[in-house]
Amino acid sequence: MKQYQLSRLKHTAQFGEYQTHETVNGISVSSFKPLFTKRFGYVTQSINSQLSNTGVNQTYQKAIFVKHDKRLKDTLTVMIDKVQYEIVSLNIDDSLNGYDTLTLQKKTGNKVK
């Protein structure tokens, strides 16, 4: 896998999942529950990667990388700057000093105030 510079991990993201609970009135409400926070950097796409994404749904928003973490799974929700994203693709690199690459798609209707 590609090696990234540690100094590029300038941003912070929360990783979590949705949990459903009932209000006092008996209404089911889903809410984001953060599980852990990680530093991340943005991945710069090559021309080849951009061309291969042309036919894909363009609601794709971000590609990021993080230090390898066993807790990462593609069912988690990622919150960056109060905007929630789902993990479309997760490339794991569990080697020494490895980085995991995540492709994120913006979730519709889930902006946190």
C-alpha cells in the first residue's frame, strides 16, 4: 500500500454508529453515537482514479487515510465538520506503520447542528 506522511494527519473525524431509541412519547429516533476519534488526511486522487469514478454515483465526496485501526469497519458512520458520511470503500493496510484508506459518501439528511 501507499505510504503517507504522518504530518498530513491534520484533521479530526469521529467514527460511530446510529442507535435507535424511543422518546417519552413513544417515537423512535435514530441518533449518532460516537465510538472513537481519529486524525486523518485527505487523499489526492490521480487522474486515473478520477476517470474510473466518472461512471460512479458522484455523491462521492471524500477520500481520506488514517493510521491502521482494527476498529474500522465499513458499517461505521464518519462525522467530519458536523457532516456525516458513510464508508463506501475501506482499504486496510495492517502492515507496520500502515494506513487505511476510506472512500466516503455524504449521507443525505443527517447534518448535525
